[in-house]
Amino acid sequence: MRTALFFKYLQSGVPLVTTLKEYRLAWLSKDSIAGLSACIVSIPSVIAYAELVHLPAIAGLYAALAAAIGYALFSSSRHVIAGPDAAIGLLAGSAILPLSGGDPARIVVLAAVLSILSGVVLLLAARLKLGVIADLLSRPVLIGYLNGASLVLIATQLGKMFGIKTEGEEFFEVVFTVIEKLPQTQVPTFVLGVLLVGLLVGLARWLPHIPGALAVCAVAIVATFAFDLGSYGIALVGTVPSGIPSLTIPSFRWADIAALAPAAVAIAFLAFSDGILLAQTFAEKNGYEVRPNRELVALGSANILAGVWQGFPVSASQSRTSIVDSVGGVSQVAQLVLALGLLLFLFFLTGLIALLPKVALGAILIVTAIGMLEVASLAGLYKIDRVEFGIALGVTLAILIAGVVPGIILGLLLSLISVLVEISRPGDAILRRLVSDGKFHDCRDEDEAESVPGLLVYRLYAPLNFANARHVMTRIRTLVDEADPPVRWLIIDAQAIHDMDVTAAQRFAELHRELAEDGVDVKIADAPRPFLEELARVGLSEEIGRRDFFVSVKKAVDAFEQYCAGRHP
């Protein structure tokens, strides 16, 4: 009995258990091919992403291995592959470098702490069932972030491309340093970098099915072996340890927690936003459902495991997920196969990385950054909504000027402010009667509609709350005062007022009393239940009276016309 209960509890907490219980042997070949394909493609990419966090190349493999295991255990998605990501790596690097003082050992500790912190934030969000928090990252903020992060990423790799040393992570500082040191360009490094970038672009354009990063690394390693590129002054990755590190909780300072907290929250937001969108996309394509809070747990676990395994923050990977889906992957077992492939590489093949020129990693990251640019999306925003375009551009500029984390925080604040402004100034309309059908509509064409003398029909396209109550009541008061002839009945079409808080109810009560003193009767039409319940709670239902509530605007207008004709309803 206890065993059955334990197994049931395990199934509910670890979706992989259910997957393995229902697993079919026929799926194994598909998952194996998918997992190995993703593994082969991911190795050069995750090594490059480690550079963004200023960590040794091997840290990218540690993070990828930890993410694959942690995510596969708890994810409700059968296709998403977790691991290092360019955008997340850049964000992590920009937060860590200022605190590290350039000490490589301290960078390793700070990266691990940041990864664990990000995981804890994600797990807390799951515990509080805050799967909707990712919605706070609006599309304009994401566009602005991706454009800003892409430009910063390109700037940080220019040093590798020109074979010169740069300092810092800020965009303009790095660009000015590169311009200043251009005469010191290491020509063989620059030539190799340009050739590798050209190879990546050419493969993406004409042979998109060939993994560009893998091809570039293979070509660069063969060239190093054949032509001894190191003798030409081209920097190589160098010796990489084999095997895997032991699981350890990094020793940290409490001051580090406070300093890294904003970056941890930003990483959690970005990781979950990308992760849940990716999971839902592939779940819909393959006919199953994902649970947002379960994805929070999976990403949180992946980040915590990456932290204790000497890695850095991770997220969901669109490129690796697409590979798993395209070659027929069926379940989370594909991710376990990927983890097994990484283990074998770590134990037996890390010597290959030592021959890899660093400029190859720079070329991969530059082309990755170019692919991240959302220029078309930014142009689309400009055509659709100038305010959202301004938010996106503001986030990009903030990232270029102040850094990645401040830019994201500014983006969140701008999004929240724009939402508050929109809530505080909701849309409304004066309804007029169409000549053609006699019904009341929001009609702007004066030739098609007519007003009824002495009657004002007002519709609000939003709930009433503390943020917009003063504006709405002032707006109604102004419409009544400016009406000619004077208003005798005010009919409020309340069908869109599906909620009203106490502050708004009190202001509505004050307006009702003022209008009543001025001889204006207030009528309510088509009111939803929540609105009626709030009116009752504040005692307005009795004050307004049952006869002043109507099931529709038409019924209320008919009553007004009867009233004007001398027949009281």
C-alpha cells in the first residue's frame, strides 16, 4: 500500500516516471537519434556560450549536462531541450563580471550562485502558481531585449575577431576600445574569423540542414591540426579537463545574493517566457498539453543542478528543440540520450576542444547574435503601435547604455506603466441610434446615426477600478454638462463593466448623488453579475432602485420614450 502511494506521489511530482512507465520500445530508436543529433549540434554552441559568462569552455558542457538531466526529470514537455542559451549567457555574464574583479575563480562561484538563485526564483514562482508571470514580459520588451542583447553580444566578440584584448561589457566602451586598438589587429586571426563567419552564413543560406556551428568547429580543429594555427599567433581554447566535477554548493557571500538578485529575477523571467512559449508550440504541434507551473519546476531544477555542477544559468533551446522534433523525437528520453552523449564526450573527447581557435567561438556567437536581431519585428511595431515601438527602442538603448540587467528592469517598468496608463484611460463611447435598424451602436458617422434629445447613452469598454474611476466619473460628468439639450436620463451600458472595486463604487455613488441633485436620472442597462454584486455591497442597488435597472439598452430607451410621452414605465 505504501509502495503504491509512494509511486503515485512520484508520478505526480516527476513526469518522467509516467513517461517511462508508458514508454514503448518502438520509440527508443527515434528518441536515440533525436538525442544524439541534438547532442552533436549542442557541443560547439554550449562551449561558445560559456565564453559569454567568462567561464572556461568546459563549463558550457557541465551546464548542458546538468540542464538536460534536471529538465528531463520534471518537464511536462516531451520535446523541449534545456541548456545554455546566448541571451541568458550574455545576461549572466553582464551581471557577474562587475562583481568578480576579473578573478577567474570568483567568476566560477558567482556563475554557480546566479544559476542556483535563478532556479530558486523559478521554483518559488511554481510554488505560488505564478505561471502567468511571464506575461509581464511583453512582446515589445522581448524585441527590445533581443536587439540590445544581440548588439552587445556582437560587440563583446569583436575582440576575438580582431585578435585584440577588450575590457568590460558595455556596448559603447567595447566598440570604442576596438576602434582604438584596430592598428593592433592580429591579421591571421582576423582572416580566419572572416572566413568562418562566411562559412556559417553560407551554410545557413544554401545548406541549412548542416549544423553550422558543428561544421565551423570541425573545420577550425582540422585546420589547427593541419597548419599549426597556434604558431601564427591564433589563440586556442587550450587544455580542457576530462570527466565531470563533483556536485558542490558554492561558497558565497551574502552580499553576492543581494547583488545578483535582480539578474536572477530577470533570468527567471526570460527563461520561463521562452521556455513556456517553446513548450506550448511543440505540444500543440504534436497533440499534447503542457503545464506552465510544471515547466517552472523543470527550469528551476535545471538551473539549480547547473549551479551545483559548476555551470551557469540555462534556459530552453529553440534550435536543439527543433532538431529533436524534426528527426522524430517522441519523449523526454531524447534529452536523457543527449545527456549520455555529453557524458561520453566529457570522458573521452574533450581533447578535441583544446585545438579549437577562440575566434571560431567568436564567429559562432556573432552569427548567432545576427540571427537574434528582431529588425523586422521592430519595423512592424513602428507601423502598428508607436508607443510599443518606443518601449522596444527604449529597452534596446537602455541595454546599450546601462547594461543588460538595467535594460530588462526598465523594460518591465515601461510595460507596467503602459498597462497602468491604458487601464487609467479606458475607451468609451456615446451610443447613437442607427437610422437603418433603430438600434443603439458606437457609431462615429453622424449621417448614419441620431441622438435622442434629453438622453445620453454611455458605454465604458473596461472594468471600473481605483486607477480609472476618477477619470471615468469626470468624463461622464463632462458629457452630461456639455449635452444640448440638457440630459434628463443617463443610461450606462454596463455590459463591459465585469468588475468594480470599492474605490470605483464609492466614486460612482458620489456621481449618482450629484446627478440626482441636478435632476438627471441614472439608469443601468445590461449589467453583468459581478457589477451588480458590487453595487449591492456598497448599498447602491437600493439607492438606484430596481426600476432603474434594465436588461438591455433598447429596453431602457423604450422606457425613456414612454416617459417623455407621458406614459410612465
